[in-house]
Amino acid sequence: QLREMLYNIAARQVERVWAEDLDRRAKLSILNSMWVNGLTGRCWKIKEKSQRRALMMLRGGSAALQIETGRWRGIPREERLCRECGSDREIESASHFLLHCPRWELKRRPLLSRVMDACPGFDSVCEDMKSALIMDLACEDTYTAQMIFSMWTARFG
């Protein structure tokens, strides 16, 4: 019983530290939205390792998008612009990649159609929540994961 009590205390402490980290780090905005809104997709249903890896990188903010690679090079956040669409004001983040970049419009259409069918009210939520809903669905639905991976391979090769 003491072991269980100590385990529960330690688990709550880890959960608290993790939640604080999610709030503090902008790169974890999708994971934070998933956490706050109780989205539990874990990607274990995605059998293809390359697809699962891409999803996890998008979720965790470690995909080689300008928002992340610019951070590595010390470029100010507002200058980490999307090179794919040539925007002079859009930061290339996971949300931009998944929702807005004109370069991926044709590949995005079936993805958004699938998400809107699965998530009523999708259009009325904030950007981070939209990305979180997409990533959560992708972890549960292999077809959605394949559509995101199609965008991923077009972007990263």
C-alpha cells in the first residue's frame, strides 16, 4: 500500500512538471492543446514506423519546419518564415503546414474533409486545437495518418 501511495505521488509530480513544461514551451503547443482538451491519441495503431515517426515529430514540435530549424540556428521566431509558400509573414509551424500553407492545398483538401466529418465544430476552434484534433484523429485513423504522411513526404522527401 505504501508502494502504491509513493507511486501515485511520483506520478502526480511528473504529470505536474510535464504540464508546466507544456505551458512554457511554444514548440509543444499541439501537445499542450491535446493535453488540455483530453485528446488521447497515442499513434500505436499506426503500423508504419515512418508514418508514426512523422506524426510524433509534428505533435512534439521537432519536425524540421522553419519554426524548429530556425530555433536551432538562433533565428528570431518571427523570422522563421515558410519557404514553401514564399510567405513574407507566415511562420512555418506545424499548424501552418497542416492548415494554411498554399503549397499543400491539394493534399490538404481530403485531409480536412476527413477531419470535418469526424470532428463536428472543427471550423469553430482555434488553430492549435485544429492541429491537435488533426493529430489526435491521425493517431486513431490510418487513412488520416496516410494523408498527413503524403504531405510530409512531399515536403521532406
